[in-house]
Amino acid sequence: MEDIIVPLIAITSIFIGLPWVIFHYITKWKQAPKITDEDERLLDEMYNLARRLEDRLTTVERIVAADNPDFRVGFAADTARPGLDRPGMDRPGRDRTSDSYRLEGRM
């Protein structure tokens, strides 16, 4: 009797239970709210604002670094929490010595 029940449960769960779970979550996924045009426009606007603010911060850092040779980026934050590594503080992909950081007058 036990030799028949275990394979029957396994086959039933594979051919009925698994597809039911998959189709259940596919239906839930299709019913989930979609991103609207307004949401997409807001995300683009926020991205552009964040990029402009990062450029402004970089410009201010360059001005302060030019006035004070001992200045280094994030110095105040590093002294407030000593001993913590701050990955990404140097903004990867950016070269602080290149001409890509020019003053644009949008401050």
C-alpha cells in the first residue's frame, strides 16, 4: 500500500500542484499595478535632479579643494564616525582631476 501512495503523491504534486502554484503567481504578477506614464515621468525627473545635485556637490568640492589643499572629500563624515569604511564615497567612474568637472554656472 505504501509503495503506491508515495509515488501517487509525488506524481500528483508534480503534475497538479506545481502548475497550480506557477499559474497562481503568474496571475498575481499580471494583476500587479503597472508603472504609469506619470510615474515614469516622475522617475526621470528625480533622476535628472539627483544628477544635477551630484554635479553641484562636485563643483562645490572642487572649489573648496582649490581653496584648501588639505580638504578631502567626505572628511567631516569620516571624523564623525571613525573606523567605518565608506564604499562608493569616491563615486566610481569619475575622475576628480579631469576637465569633466568644470564650473557650469548653474548653482
